[in-house]
Amino acid sequence: MVALVAVWLAAFGVATALAGDDAPRNLVVAGVNVGGLSPADLDARLDQVAAGYETTPVDVVTPAGTVTTDASTAGLSLNAAATAASTLNADDDIPAVLRPFAWLRSLVFEREVTPTMTVDAETLAASPVGELPAKNSEPPVEPGLVADGAALSATEGEDGTDLTLEQVAVAMVAAAESQPTGPLRVTVEPSVIPPTYTLADAQELANETNAKLSEPITLQVGPVSVQVDGLTLAGWLTTAAGPDRLELAVDPFRAGEGIGAIAGEVGNPEEPARLVVENGAVTTVGGRGATRCCDPASFQRIALALSTPERVALVDLVEEPLVRGPEWAAALGITTPVGSFTTQFPAGQSRNTNIIRIAEILQGTVIEPGTTFSVNGTTGPRDVPQGFVEGGIIVNGKVVSGVGGGISQFATTLFNAAFFAGLDIPDYTMHSLYISRYPYGREATLYYPSVDLKITNNTPYGILVWPTWTDESITVTLYSTPWVVGEETGQVTEPAGVCTRVITQRTRTWLEDNRKENDYFRALYQPEEGVRC
């Protein structure tokens, strides 16, 4: 027996000497045998293990839901260098007297080495797992107040929860080190956060406040002064956690609704900025956001007013953001006439009412850069309720009477202003009968909703549509910053059966580089009323 032991110990000594700095035999890391490898070979093998681990599926389970991802996306990885050190030193924790027994066992049985895992915090935060803290964290609810008539009593608070990415990272590392192979399931429970104050604290606050609700307080809401009695006020009160004690607070939703019911309509409607032309100069008027009740930040003054001799609380109005304010108007760069046209009409006709009415509706219209203005889309149906009257219109090549007759003269005037301003005119229709007061082959008609006039602002500046009128004329001037100009540079007429086709050439010149471009406008005129082309 002694001889056998001697042989065993001799064999252990020889094996240990031959192994040198190599890893102990029959060691396994993440399911891969790394026993007996040299340090260099061990590093290479563990690098392979780490690379393969990147695609390992990872489920992170929380009360608010489960996120499914993979190790690489979640920032979870095997630390090959640290794991190599653990592997090479796997026998260090074995007492020297027991190492021969461990060596003998390793001839038959594998020994697991716990891998060293790590989580990159930035990668974890950027992954889908990074959304879990917000979904699993709720602040505690402090004990509250409930109104029974004009008296207050206390209600229990509620625990909150808190989940941090640090908790998730620790749980991932622990799960990965205990289960280094196969899909990883990580369960994380949020921490419980109790309320800061107790039900007794809330009841003490309720008792203090009840003594202050016997008399009304006054609220100054914008220009309106109203009184609020204790019964109403009790329904608005709640609590907030102060640094030293539970404090009285006002619920913004309940107070906002209550003040609105008591004070009625307060504040002012929105007044968007408008561009107008005065004495030939473009100016901006208006530009004020709407104000409404109430600014929740000022509600706490209501709670404070209960403890002051005056018992008055100033409640501020909220100013809503204004999209079309003075800054918007200034950025449009509308300063100078860039196109203008005038047409004449006999005084005293009913159609003149319609021409002026549509000019009134469209005066001040702004066409922003890159947008298309539609006359029909802006005015809607041109009917009696809008102030339009009967006048002559052309329907199917015949002159008849209809509400809104005459507005084609406005359309023609606007068309020509846009023509000379060099703007795009993607939708227009010329009359089927030529009318001598209009430029030949350069005019437009309207009929709601099928016949429209559209103008596209192809410049980097805004366009202001500014019609003016007299008893015998209508002028449409377009204001902007000069960018492009248009001029008529040719016109061709040709027969089309009994009718005449007119093609008018416009040459546009871009002022920045003097580049020129031609486009064309077409009309088809009947020779007389009732003769169809």
C-alpha cells in the first residue's frame, strides 16, 4: 500500500512539473474544455468562447414586462483576460495537502471554472433593456387627504418602486456566471420605496387644515376676482412631501377645473401676427399668444393663502405658444413689391361687389416658401352668407347670372401679378370666351369647386397677397424679397377648328445668377357665345 501511495505521489509530482504554467487538466469554461492549455492557447480559446457568447439570447424579466435581446446588444460579455487568470490559478484555493487528490480526480472528472462576466453600462443603457428602469419605477404616494363635505381626513400612502440599470447589470452578471451556456434568463425585482410620511402625519395635517376652512379665500385669476368657500376648497387639497414634514398642496387638475367653473372664461384669445401694407410699407401687427386659466405653478399659493391674514391667492394665467408670432413674420423676408397688376371695371355694377368682397377675404394672405396657395381652398364656397351677390358668369360657353359673378376679374388680376412675379402657376383655367378688358391669352376664371387658381411660392421668401381697389379698378400687389421676375416674351395663335388656341410664352429671370427659363400658358377661345370648340 505504501508503495502504491508513493507511486501516486510521484506521478502527481511528475505531472505537476510537466504542466508548468499550463492550465490544470480537465477544466471547463462555458462548456468548453480548456484543461492543460498553455497561457497563449488558453487566451486564444477563451477569445473564441467570448466571440461565440455574443449571440447568446438574453431575456430580462421584470414586473413591467420582459425584454428579449442578445448578450452583445445588452453589453454582456465574457472577460477573457480575467477568466484566463481564474483558470490558470484554479488550484490556488486547494490546500497543498489535498492537491494530489484533486489531480487524481481530474483524471476522470471535469471541473467547472466560473467565467468572469462584465456589462458595459453605456451599451446596456442604449439597448432595449435601457427602457426597463422607467417602466418599473414609480415614486411612492404620500398619505393624502380626502374631503367629506368641508372636512378633511387622511388616506393611506402607497409604496413606490425603483429599478436601476446597475441592478439589472448585477443580475445579468450573476445569472451569466451561474449559467454560462445556452439562453440566459435574468429576473430582476425593483426595490420597494415606502412613503416618507405616515398616515398619522397626514391626519395631523388634516386636523390643522380643517381649522382654516371655515372662511372663504379670494382668488385673483387674471382680471377676475372670485371667492372660494371651504367646501369647494377642501376638494382641491392634497399633500406633498416637504423636507421636514408633510405639507399641504393643491391638486392642479381639480383646482383648474374648479376655478374654470367659478371664474368662467378668463384670458384672451390668440392673436396671430398679421402682415399689412400701410403707406406702401409692409408692417407687422398683432402677434400675441392666447392666455388661459391657469398656471399650475401658481396653485400652491392657494394652500399658502389659508395661513395668511389676507387669505388672497394670485393665480397666474398661462400664455400658450404662438406659431405665427412677430418672429415668424420677420423671418419671411416680405418687404418689397415683386409683382403687381391692375384691371378696370365700370362703376356701379353688382359684379363689382363680388370683386371687392373676394379681395377683402384674400387681403393679407401669406404664401409661405415652398407652399401652394389655392383661391378655392382659401375662400371656400362664394355664397350669399359670405357677402357675394348675383353677377354675370360664363357656363358652358354662355353668359348667365350666378352668385359670385365677376370674381374672375380678381382671378385674372391675381394671375397676372403672379405671372410678372415669376411664381409657378400650376393650376389655372382661362375663359372660353375672350373678354376684352383682360389681357389676351393671359387671364383666369374661377368656379367653385372645380375651377381653381393655384400659385406656388418657388422662392425662399414669403409672399404677401395685398389687393387694393377703387370704384373702378382692382389691383393685386404681391410683396416679398426680389428673387425672380417674369415677362411675356412671345405669343402664338393658331386655329383649332372654329376656335382659336393661344400660347403665351413667359421668360423668367432669376436675379441671383441671371439664369433664364421659359414656360407657357394656353387658352382656347370660342368665336362667340354658344359656339363650342
